[in-house]
Amino acid sequence: MRVGEFRTSLLAIALIAALGAPAAAAALDVGVPDHFEAALSEAAAAFVEETGHHVRLHFAPVPPGAFEIARQGGMDVLIPPCDESAKAFCDNGWVSPDTGKRIFYRRMAIILPPKNPRGIARLLDVLQPDVTVGSLSVLRSRIEQVAPSLCADPHEDMDVMGLWCGNDNVMMDMLHLGVLDAVIAWDTFAADDARNFVVVRLPRSAAASQACAPITAFVTPASDDPEAAQQLVDFLSESLTAQDIFMKHGCMLDDGGHAAWYDEHPGKRFDPIYRSIARQVIDDYGIAEGRALDIGCGPGQMALMLTEMTNLDVTGIDIEPEVVEIGRRHAEEAGLAGRCHFVCADAHSLPFPDNYADLIVSRGTLPFLRDKVLALREVYRVLKPGGVAFLGGGMGRYTSEDMAKKLYPKGVSPETALGWGPGQTREDSIFPFPVRNFAALVTEAGIRDYTVIDEGGRWVEIWK
Ligand SMILES: C[S@@+](CC[C@H](N)C(=O)[O-])C[C@H]1O[C@@H](n2cnc3c(N)ncnc32)[C@H](O)[C@@H]1O
């Protein structure tokens, strides 16, 4: 596609909705960067279904395609590709700043081939001389701040090697073909790619203010129907429907700023339960040597307990770079950093080879995963034959009802405290999800040898 051109997608659903829509239905034109296509198409279709308005999405490469769309005018809503472009849109009067609302965040990330063959875990690993790194030329000023040594590389202008690519699809193909070992770019470039690239989001300590960018939707001054346009902006930023859709497409719903709070509050309050769950796992499976993984480890309490109580080499994995940093700090403070590691990674594309871990645990994370079946397949892939995975949510069977009540704030019922909600039977509980669904998910992931455990919360143990 030539720069400045854009594709228009008239949502089929708009036509269907229009047949039964009220006379006041608006026709909204929305300018969108093309790599938000999947997420925005789905969210816009949900809006059309809910309101009866028509939505026409105009996709363009970013930038300068997005700016072209703005210049051509006629858009009711504009979604700039990141905060810097949002500022440029505001400065040029293409959007009305007071109408803007954040719809999701994207994060600078290291993107790696499936299974991470080079074993890259941090920015430092990427900056080794034998690693060929790619990025987009439009991200150059950001990369200069994230990794100045990359920009000082003597090959910086070698288009053939693709260090600075003009097009994100070409860049991701080069990564897949092995021309590049790693890419530093927005995490959203990998989110909708069926090739299951490994994503390592960069923490603020490595990427400072470049780490995270909010994506904002704005109403433009050119809009024919500002009220309906604002309705769309509100829907995208506030409705649970849109949030579910964005999460499904791997878009972040917050910027990770809550990590320290999580460590300080739930992390501290639940301290005794990490010990009881670790004890239960050790007693039940007798695995005290080899490698263990904790998926969605948060600030690392369970990973640290397992390390302390066994001879296992434990790795905590979390998609949130800030909690991974806190986990590393705790491991150092406890003198366990030699055997307790933390890696920023996505449970949907684990950065480990097949048959890697003797034990895998995961507490409280499954409900947050956009594709639970894919994540279960990843767990099974990296689990060693003869190994066990213990996944789910709750406090474990060694936590008494009294203890559970103490740990939760006043007024929370013991049922909730132990892992299922007030007025619900265990069978129908929504957290982490009903027992029967749990079994269905594991089966769908192709896993045969498993047991659903309905005690001390809701868990599944998986054998390979
Ligand atoms: C409720 S917390 C549980 C943390 C910890 N396991 C505990 O029991 O306290 C859920 C964790 O899952 C992480 N998470 C969410 N999506 C993830 C993903 N796709 N891959 C890895 N971790 C993820 C979150 O960042 C968060 O730290």
C-alpha cells in the first residue's frame, strides 16, 4: 500500500443493524492505524450491535498514513497510534483533546521467535554483538532512548539486514525466517500474529517513559455527529465488552503502575497461603529437585517459597515487567537469586524449550488469560514427561477456614475467602471458572491425564 492510502472496511454488521436501527442512527467514520485492525473491528462491531449506529473504519499504515487520514478530514473519531502522535493530532487541531479517552495501552517489548531459541530474557541479552536486532525506522527516536548502543551500531543503515525496517509485517516475517534474532517494537505487533512469537515487555527501568504508551480515541472537530462520536469513544474506553475484546487481542488495559501496590497489599496479606500451597505441592508430588516454573507469578511470593522449601531451580514468569522487577529484588534480598529467577513473558508463548520443567505451578492467573486453551497447551509443551503442573486459584487445602477469614478483609464470606463466591455452589463459582469448564478447557487443549481438584479453591493437576 502506498503511504497516504488507506483501506476502508464497512462493517457488514452495520448494514444488518441499520435495517432495524432507529432513524437517528449516525454514520461514523473512524481513522485507525492498521495494526489495530483486528481489535478495533471487533470492538466497533460490538458497538454497532449495541447502538444501531453505522461505523466505517479507515485503516492506514502508521505514520504517516494515520496523519494522512487526519489531513483528509471527514473523520468523526481518530485513534492515533501512540501518545506522541496523539499530541501531534491535538497540536494540529485534528482532534478535540477534551473528548479523548484511553482505550488501551501498548508497551515496548522484545519480540522473539517461538520458544525463544536464543534464550533471551532481558534487554541486555539483545544487545550482544551476535544478536541481529530489528526495529521500525519510525520507532528510532524511542529506540535511541531504550537502547542507545543499538543505534550506535555500525550496521545502523543496513536496510538489507533489516535493522531499521519500514514496514512491520516485513519486519515480523524477517523475524520468523530467522533473518532477525529479535525485534524491539510495540508488543501489539505480536499480539494478533498466529505465529506465537514470544513477547518480553520492557520495564520502566530499561525503557523509562518510552516503556508504555496509552492509545486514546478522540472526537474530531470535523465530526457531523459529535454526540454519537463521543458515544463510540466512551464505549471503547469504558464498556466491559470492549475491554474483553481488547484483552483478547493482547492489548494492555492498564500501564502496570499497580505492581508496587499489589506487592504491598494482596501480596503481603496472603503471605501465609503461598507457604501452605507450596507445602501442599511438595507433599503431594514430591518434586524437590530440577526446574520449576510459576506462571503469572506476580511479585514472586510463591516462587520464593518454593525455592526456600526445596532444591528446585525456580523461574517466575509474568507479563507485567514491573512485578518481575519486584520479584528479582525480593529474590536478591532473600539471598535466593542464584536459584530463583524472574522472566517477563506471556503465558501464551512461553520462552522455554519443550519438556523443560519438572514442576509448573500457577495461582490466580488463568482467569486473566485471553486464550486459556493456548496457555494450557504451552504448559503441557514445556512440562517434562513425568512432571506435574498444578494450576488454578484459591488458598490450598492446608489453609483453614479460620485462616482464610483472617486473611480476607472483614465481611468477606468464608466461601469467597476459600475460592468461591457468596451464594454460589462450588460447581457454579465464577472464580477461576466453573469446575466443569475447567475440565472442558484442559480436554480441548489435548491433555488427557489430569484431575480437577475442588478443595482449597479450584485447581487442576496435569501429568505428562
Ligand atoms: C491475580 S495475579 C496472581 C499473582 C500470583 N500468582 C499470586 O497468587 O499472588 C495474576 C497475575 O497474572 C499475570 N498475568 C496476566 N496475564 C498474563 C499473561 N498473559 N502471561 C503471564 N502472566 C500474566 C498478571 O500480571 C498478574 O501478576
